[in-house]
Amino acid sequence: MIELSDMIRELRRELNAAMADGEGDAVRFALGTAEIEATVAVDREAGADGRVRFWVLEAGGSGKETASRTQRITLTLEPRTVAADGTTATALIAGDEVDGER
């Protein structure tokens, strides 16, 4: 399992890499809404500084024992680039096709 925040951080890293790969290319693609669907387990820590953590489960790894403590969530993200002056713009990406990509 990985934390939901780690999954989103890795998605951001991958999108940044795709943007860098497309820098200077004649054809670029605007990145629209990114929708992520994941099965998560919710873990609550006890104590005064307790927090709630969301753990992303592997496909098929939720098993009967934990099924009642898991939830399926969908996050809709709108990736934007932020310039030094604080203005935002639609992210532009490009890159080579990867085997199995649709």
C-alpha cells in the first residue's frame, strides 16, 4: 500500500517529466482534467495529534477481510502551471508513445 498523497505526488512528477519532454516541440498537447480512481483504506491514528490517512490498495488486493474498511474514491484534478508572477495556465505535455498506451 502507498499513501494517497504519495500517489498524487508521483502523478505530478510524471506530468512534469512529460511537460519537460515536450519543451520546444512543434506539437504539444493541452492537459485536460485528470481523473484518478482508487480503492483506499482509511486509517485513523489515536491520540491528541491523531490523523486520518488514506492508503491506496493494489488492484485485487483488498481481500474479504478488509472489504468493509475500504472505499472507492474518484479524484478530479485540473493540472495547472504556475509562473513566477503567480499567473496560472493550462499545462502542455508531449512525449513518446509508450507500449500499451491508449
